Amino acid sequence: MNNNQIKNPKVEVANGTSLNDKDYMNSLLSCLKEMVKNYVVSMNEASNETLYEEYKNMFLEYTSLQREVFELMFRKGWYVLEQAEGEKINQKYQSLNQEFMDLNG
């Protein structure tokens, strides 16, 4: 067992060729992620403020729904997170900070 994993007890689902709850949730989460990305593009390309606000409201709705689906999957043990080591976080921060400085320098 990986001690760096953050997870809940897994809710077992039927195996086989038929779709199960986990399959449906994975599909829904993937669709929501794509929709959220597409709404960001739509907001950036909106031709007026009214259209922008409409896209923004939809973006916020779908972002919230995406989070709810993720949290449900996590609670059911279908989504496992890995706890990052402090040193890895620090290295990534330093790397990104250097890229930022290079862009602004």
C-alpha cells in the first residue's frame, strides 16, 4: 500500500461489459471538464458584456457541478489522490517561479 495516497474505502461496482455507476461518473466528469474548458474559451471570445456574463454564469454552474462529481467519486473511493512530498512541492514552486521571472525579466 502506498502511504502517500489519500483515499476513501472503495465502493465496488460490477465488472463486465455493461456500464456501471463508476463508468457513468467517469464519463460525466470528463464531459464536465471539457465543458468548463470550452466555456473559458467562449468567455474570452465573447463579443459583448451580456454574452460574456451569460457564459460566465454557465461556467460557474458547470465548475461547481464538476467539483460535486469529483467529490462524490472521491467519497466512493473511485478517485485516489497522492500526497506530494514537501520537497517535490518546493522544487515545483522554484521551477515555476523561475519561469515567471524569466517571462517578466
